[in-house]
Amino acid sequence: MEMEEFSTDIPVIGSGLAGLFAAVEAERAGQKVLIVGKFSIGMGTNTSMANGAFTAANSRFSKEEHLQATLESGKGLGNVKLLDTLVENGSEAMERLRDYGVPMVERGSGYIIARPETSSQLPGVLLIRALVERLKKSSVQLLPGLVIFDLLVEEGEARGAFGFFREGKPYLIKSRAVILATGGAGAIYRRNDNQKSILGDGYALALQAGLPLFDLEFVQFYPFVLAEPRLSPLILLPPYPKELRLLNEKGENLSERLGIRGNFNQAVIDQRDSLSIALFEASQKGDVYFDFTHVPEEKWDRYPLNFLKKSKFPFHERPFLISPAVHFFMGGVEIDERGRTALPGLFAAGEVTWGVHGANRLGGNALTECAVFGSIAGQSAAEYTRTKESGERQLTPYEVLKGRWERKAKGYLRRKRGTYDHPRDLLKDLKDLAWKYAGPVREKGSLEEGLDRLASIEKRIERVYPATLKDLFKKRDLENVALLLKAILKGSMLRTESRGSFSRKDFPYQDDQNWMKNTCYRLEKGELQITHHPV
Ligand SMILES: Cc1cc2nc3c(=O)[nH]c(=O)nc-3n(C[C@H](O)[C@H](O)[C@H](O)COP(=O)(O)OP(=O)(O)OC[C@H]3O[C@@H](n4cnc5c(N)ncnc54)[C@H](O)[C@@H]3O)c2cc1C
């Protein structure tokens, strides 16, 4: 197995909005940059699915209002310095997007990507296309289909990354700095609206590099996501027509019973958490449906209904199954206002990071976060790289590095007989477990049961010996997902309160006296350690 190697100044791991912004900025600052995506560059990311809503100060919405709304949503757990950075730099990031050809226009509390009302194109796809076009005009090297398995840490600094191309070739990137922009982990849950490959790789990479992660137990749910078998779990976005009905399997209207006050459009803003919980509980008892059959024909020509209309499924003719689903991860890697992590040379941006959102994310803040902190991470990594250029430190001789990583690559592919479970079945078991035990509603008994069941799945994962490269990718996913799930279950056991998106049935109230604390997760000698730190 011949390993390919490459030297650059800054590799950017991840090509969603955060990674694309970071790459553009680092290159503008004169550095040699490459950008990696698990599949393509830009597509297959959560960014490509996004609704294109950015929250940021505009002519009618002040910075102070942005700050207050985000603080309120975060219920006291956010990092105020990071939040200030987001608020201060939000509108400038929108200008930057305009410069890159994204048609940004003001809306109530921020900006949206302007499109004709009759366009059924996803705003996220427009966003990605504009940025990838911008990248293609630059010197940034694009490496689609490279899956990063490890960060290269040499002498206490991030100096590159190691991974496999999908077709099997191991690849070593040697660099002066690294930017982590791998997104969140929504797809570790059976019910989610994320892209399939968003499995929390960045969290595992950071933990394994010795970095702490924070507040992983805070997972945001969206109440209305398509749950028809054989259809993709598409988020059902506003604006909702006034004719929309929410039904149970007997055809009874659930809106009032589930406490939807006013219309659905307001409810997804004001009651997103309580609605997700109510719908989760209702769907434990029976199926829940959206019914668009009373929506008049002319409304089907406008987004987002025109997007549904393109499907072969007869959304306009019969009610269809919906469920709440995982939407966003608030927790992640700690960064400072310059996008630096605790590991020198490693910078991070986007959903993989922690800090801005606290206990729950305000709608529209994720994309603004990616643009603001993606730029900052790109600039900071470039500054750091320049100091390394003039530094006299000697890197480990290349041949030594290469030998070490070639041995590691071979170690991953241990050809042994005796796979008892198919990795696909194990991943399904993990996702079911996540949804059942670490879903919208948690409690001590079920969290304990979840941890017991996870331990037995972990034993089955150990017995998966990857004989082929396809199995190798899958085993890696299984290990990462199991680690992350263990963290979420354990962290949820310890937090004996409910706050923001985090709901404990046995501790239904926010407990400011005991729980104005962030949860810190570390991996020490392979064991997960959890501590709590006052905000
Ligand atoms: C359906 C939907 C709609 C949304 N709408 C909005 C909205 O309107 N407004 C808003 O603010 N937020 C929205 N969000 C949230 C927001 O879109 C995401 O938080 C944001 O796009 C994340 O961007 P990112 O760059 O951090 O990661 P992503 O866009 O998820 O990209 C992650 C990248 O990392 C790569 N990667 C991961 N692991 C590896 C690895 N091991 N090796 C190599 N590459 C790797 C992936 O291939 C991908 O390129 C929405 C989310 C969803 C799911």
C-alpha cells in the first residue's frame, strides 16, 4: 500500500461554509492551502442543505438585539467573548458573502439568500456553488473524497493530518497549521435532518489529539422532519401555509393538544424545544402526520412547497409521516476569539466548535458563525504559519514521519477472520440507541439502560475486523459514533436539570444554583473523563 504524501502550509479539513471561508481567507493571506471533503468539495455538507437564513445586525436589527436574543436562547451557558465576536463581525461577513457572489438581502433579524419566490433551488446549494466557484479561481488545492483519520501532532503542535482516499490510498499531509471544520454529528441519530456523513469525526479527532470538548449533551432538535420510510429525512421548513394540519393516525387534529399557540410559523420559533418534546412523546404512542391536502394549488409554486412538489411522493394528495429529528450540535471543540484551539497550530470553526450558542442555538446563528469564525480561523492560521516560516525549529525528518504513518496505515487494515456483525447493522443499532436513549427526552433509568446497551454494542464493534477498505471506513465510523454517544449519555446522566434544548424528565426545571456550568469531556488513556466548570 503506497502512501502518498504532500506538504502544504494549511490543510482545511471540511468543506462546508466554515471550511470554505477559512480556505479563502488563508489563501488571501498568501498561504498555500488545501481543502478536504469526505466526498465532494462543498456538496454532501450540512451547509448545502441549509435554508440560507443568517442572523446578524442589519438596518433594522441592532447588534445589541442580536446579542440579547442569542444570550436568551443560550440560557447562560454561552461564551460571551465568542458571542461578542460573532455579533461584532456578523454584518461584515455578510458583505464578504456578497463579494463572493452570494446574493444576500436583509430580512427581519439578519439576512437571507435572495432567490425568486418560484425557485425550488435549496439556498444552501446556491451558497456552496458561489464559494466553490470562488475557490476554483484561487490557488487552493481541492481534495475531494479524502477522509481524515488522525491529526498529526508533533512536539505538541498540529503539523498535518493523515487519512485515506475513498478508493483506498493512504495520504499524509504535512503542514505548519491545520484548520478543523468538520461540522457536527446529527447523523449519529436515527432521526436527523443532516447529511449521512455528518457523524462527528471532528469531535473524535479532537478528543484523540488530547483536546477537551464541551457541552456535548446539548443537541438541538427540529420538530418537523419528514419520516416517511424510503424518503430522505428532509427538514420541513417554514413558511408553513395556514391550511397545514397536524394529525394523528386517527385523523384527529393534534395542534391544540400539543400546545401549538397561534400558527406553525410562530410555533417553530417560540416553541421549538417544547414542540419537539411533545411530538417525540406523541410519536411514541402512534404516528404523527403533516397534512397539506387543503393547501390551494397556487401555493405549491412557491418555496419550500415547490421543492416538495418535485418529489414523486404525492405530498399534495395525502398526509405523510413526520417526526422531530436532530438538527444541530451546540457542543464541540473550544476555541478563542481568534479561532485557536488549545493545541498550538490547530484552529477550528463552524459546527464542530463550542461556545457561541450555549444551551440552545438561535435560528440563523449557525451560518453566521461559520462565516465569521471561518474567516477568523483562516486569518489566524495564516498568521501562525508566517511565524513558523521564520522560526528555526526543526521538524521531525520526513522519512521518520513517513515510516511511522505507513506502519499506522497498515495497522488499520488487520486482515482477520471472524466478523460477527455487519458494520451497517451495528451503525443502525447505534443510531436507534441514540434516538431512544439520548433523544429529545432523557431520564436516569433510560440513560443507564442506554449505557449498558452501548457497552454490548462496543464489544460487537471490537469484533469487526476490517478486511476491506469499505469495512475500514465503516469501522472507523462505528468507533467514533460509539465514543460520541457514550459522551452524550454520560454527560446527560450527570446534568440533573433541564435547560435550553436539554430535557431531563426526572429534573424538569432549570437549576441555576447548581448548573450554571459547562461540561468538559476529555479522553485520558482511552477513558472518557467528565468534569464541570462554572460558566
Ligand atoms: C437541513 C438544515 C437546514 C439548516 N438551515 C440553517 C439556516 O438556514 N441557518 C443557519 O444558521 N443554520 C442552518 N442550519 C445549520 C447549518 O447549516 C450548519 O450548522 C452549518 O452549515 C455547518 O457548517 P460547517 O461548515 O460547520 O459543516 P458542514 O457544512 O456540515 O461541513 C462539514 C464538512 O466536513 C467534512 N468532514 C467531516 N469529517 C471529515 C473527515 N473525517 N475527513 C474529511 N472531511 C470531513 C464533510 O465532508 C464536510 O465537507 C441548517 C442545518 C440543516 C441540517
